[in-house]
Amino acid sequence: MRSSMCVIRWETPPGFARERQTGPSILPINSMQVQWDWLYLGVLLISSVTAEIHDEEIQDADVEVEDFDTNSQETDLDRGSSSLEVMYKTPEPTGEVYFTETFDDGVLTGWILSKTKKDDTDENIAKYDGRWEVEELKENTVPGDRGLVLKSIARHHAVSAMLTKPFIFDTKPLIVQYEVNFQDGIDCGGAYVKLLSSSDDLDLEYFFDKTPYTIMFGPDKCGEDYKLHFIFRHKNPKTGDYEEKHAKRPDVDLKKFYSDKRTHLYTLVLKPDDTFEMLIDQSVVSKGSLLEDMVPPVNPLKEIEDPNDKKPDDWDERAKIPDPNAVKPDDWDEDEPSKIEDRDAVKPEGWLDDELQYIPDPNAEKPQDWDEEMDGEWEAPQIPNPKCETAPGCGEWVRPMMTNPNYKGKWKPPMIDNPNYQGIWSPQKIPNPDYFEDFHPFEMTAVSAIGLELWSMTPDIYFDNFIICSEKEVADRWAADGWDLKKLVASANEPGMFSQLVTAAEDRPWLWVLYILTLALPVGLGVLFCWPTKKIEEDIDYKKMDVSKPVTKGELEKERGEIADEAELEEEKENEDIAVEAWSTWLLLFPDSACPTERRQIEMKKEMIKEKRKEGRKDPPSGTEKGK
């Protein structure tokens, strides 16, 4: 929150003393000090804005970055080529896993396409007939690395695979990790995964939207609503019914992950201590407790409002009531209108009472196809009366209306505190008959399959390198052998600095102003360095030409010092004027960067400078007058 008090302070950078000297050498030293002040200020302004842009590009919220081991990455950098070349090797799990998939063999081995239909949907689109392909990335390709690509639009897609072994929620963490690339961006669609609940009747050929799942996790977007889902289905221990529990939205701006056409790594970590973490590109974007940070909460309220309780008829909720003892004043006239004619108004001279404000267009002609029986009598269109353009008005003059000073309106008694006020009524609390307390919501229904059940209006959504395990180190090494290489190639293929600056300015047009100021700063500093010294030499030469009075050597040195002092003061005033103008320009471009006190000080300073300039616009004294 911006403070209501602020101070404008101009400080010289350390190492630049501003001691006053005498003699001809003072001006160059002081000039350089002022110019270095401006250089220092300019660099600070540019650096602060650039740093802010850089922070926004990285992320719009703070994230916790975890340490990841990338020792297993095998790369071969070819410095002589225009792009980075890598030696890709299909990732291999380094510990216990429940599921892995790289798609590098080019076929959907172990994956089953759904053959069922979606309920409660138009017959034309109810079937899960969306097309899948295994192929390489369209951009920033890593040779030999393939992924699963959703190819069709406006179709339901469903594909699933059994885990190597079921995951049972007991004493080990659950880690789900995979890669997603929205190669064409995304308008409306999802890229989340479902971990399907274990059951005897689970048939992946009939996998659809109502197939019971334990966890749903991953990105989803429609319009400008950007989401990162984490949902788990919690079983009510009293009734046996399941209810979806949603994690709260991450505080991070997710937009760039959907629009930059890069491969991003999504990781979900569930721990036996009933906590969770969601990571994107190995940075924590959301974390919390399964007991405290889910909506609706896992455990219901102990007490609820009694549904059978009713408000008594005599319950008075009115905090204020009309004063029953108040009496309307005798002179209160409720009939006075709020507006009356201004009796002091006088019709302006030249008012054209007999002229209409609008007249028929004399140049208009009735259309040839006009049928008076069908279209009625033709009338020329109305145009403004040209005679009224130079007159104060046309037509009948009417006095303007004014506020009636005697208007009071309808009288109402004043409001007073209600002596019988009982407060806002609410039902009494009773014990919740459905109350239960689950101390360990981590103990969810076991998982035996993974599935993608999606709808999208944008094609070419790329999935790769799925892994489900219990050890963080295993997931980290898996990412190092896969996602890290994609990130490395994408970084090597980034455009140059100039292209990045242009791209940044397209999203933030005000950056063009910063670029121009940055380029103009060296030129302005060069002028400030070179221009003032010329003025001293001209003033000294002028003094030398004034021969109306003999000048001794001591007096000449004294005059040189006076000229230097005058020039120094004049330059300081000019620099101060420039400072005020610079701050005015900065506040104009970035109005939110200053508080009201700064603005008032700047405006007062500008007015003082204007007055000084007016006083200084007098002809300089002649040489004869100077010599007197």
C-alpha cells in the first residue's frame, strides 16, 4: 500500500563531492558532477523498470523452487552449429515405479481406446472417437523423442492404461508427473489426467466421464479461465458416498503455460502427512493440507443451523425506526416544486422567434420509386436551419429552469434507535447428524489405471513421459532425462535479444517509451558534457573586449571568478529545471509511480521556474553599462 506521505530527495552518488570552489576550474568539475547525477538517476530508473519486466516474465507470484538432480542428462553440444544438438536416450526409471510411459517406440502399447459413448450428450458427438497419434514435437524437436498427441477438435477423446501394479495409499507418498505442450495454444480444452479407482468391474474399453476416479490432476482452460486442477474423490465414512474435493486455485499467473508453445512439466506430490504440492516446471505453484485447503472441506461442521427453527412473529430486526414523537413543522410546504422558472433570465439579443430550429431540406427530392399509397405522403428530411447557426437561438424562447430555494419535499420524521431492537435473527445451532471426522484423507481409494478423458477445441496437444512413483528422486531423474532436454533445446532456439525486446513491447506498448529514453540518454549526456564550457569562454572573451576601464591582473582574476560563479549558478538552475521537466514527463508516462505530495511539489516547482523565466526575459546590459 502506498504511503500518504512522501518526500522528493535528490542525492549525489557516493564519491562525488559537491564542494564549492573558486576560480575558472569550478564549472567543469561541477558540471561533471551534475551530469554524473543524471547518469546515475537514469541508470536507476531504467534498471528498476527492466527488473520489474523481468520479474513479470518469470512469474507473477512467488514460487518455491525445489532442488532437482540433473546428473543423468546426456548432452552433446555442437558449438559450431546454429542450434543445439542433443543426444537423446529414452528415460529409464531408477527406482520403484507404478507406471511409466515415454511413447518412444512409436505405438500405443498397453493403451486402450474407449469404445463407449458419453451420456446426456448429442448423439452426433457422444462417441469417444477423437483421434490420437504418436509423433515428435512440431517445434524444438528432440530427435528420437516422441509423445502422444491429441489430433482432432470438437471430439471426445478417451484413452487409458493399467498401472504396473496398483497404488495403495498407506505409508508411501504418491507422485504423478507428466509433460504437456499446447503446440497451437489452447482456446478451450483440458490436458489433465485421471487416476482410476481400483474395482473388479473396471473395463478400460468403457472408460468415460463417469468412470470412478480417485484423483484428477492437470491443466485446463476455457476462455480466459486458466486452471490447474487437483481433485480427489473422498469417501464419506458414514454413508459410503463419494464427494469431489477441489484444491484452491494457485496464486501464480498460469497464462504463459498455455500460450508459449513450450513443453511444461506438471507434478503432483501427495504425502502421508495429508499435505500436497503442485509443481510446474519443478517450481511449487500451490501447496497445502488435505484437511484445511480443499473445497468443500473434507470434514463437515460439528454444528449446523436447525432447519426446523423459525423466526418468532414479534422478532424486531429494525435497528432504526421513525421518531413517533416528531411533528411536521407548520411552515413545511410539501407542494413546492423542486424546479422553477428563472425569473431573472432575459431572452438573448438576436433570438429568432419566427425561425424553426430544423427545416425541410430544400435540395431533397422525392425518390422515383416512392409510392404514396404504400409509403404515405413524402416529406423532405429535416436539416438544421442555417439562419440559426449565427443566432443565439431559434423558435419560441422559454425561461430556463432553476433549483427552487423553497423546495423541501415530502416531510418524513427523523430516524431514532429502536428501543425494541433484537438483532438479526438466525436459526439456533444443533449437532450435525452427518458429522464425521476423517483424520487421514490421504488414505484414498486405491488406484489401478491412468486415463486421459478430454474435450478440446484446439488440436495437437502433446503428452509425454508419464511416471507414477513414491520417491521424489526417481521423478527428478526421470525429468532430467526427458523434460530437461526439451527445455535445453527450446532455450537454445530462443530468438535474439532484439526480437525479444520487440516481442515484449508488443505486449507492453509503454516499453517503446523506455526504449526511446534509453537511446536518447547517451545523446543528452553528451550534450550536457560538451555544451556548458563554451559559455564560459564566450563570457570571458566578452569581458576582455570591454576596454572602457583599465583592468589590473588581480581584478581580471576576480572577474574570472565572478563569471565562473555566475555561470555555475545559472547551470545549476538549468539542471534543476531539467530535473523538474524530467520528473514531470516520468509522472505523465507512469501516473501511478508518485503520490499526491510529489505531484504538488512538482507543479509548484514548474510554476516557480516559469515566473523566473518571465523575469529573466529582459535585454542584457550593454558593454558601456557594464563598465560603469
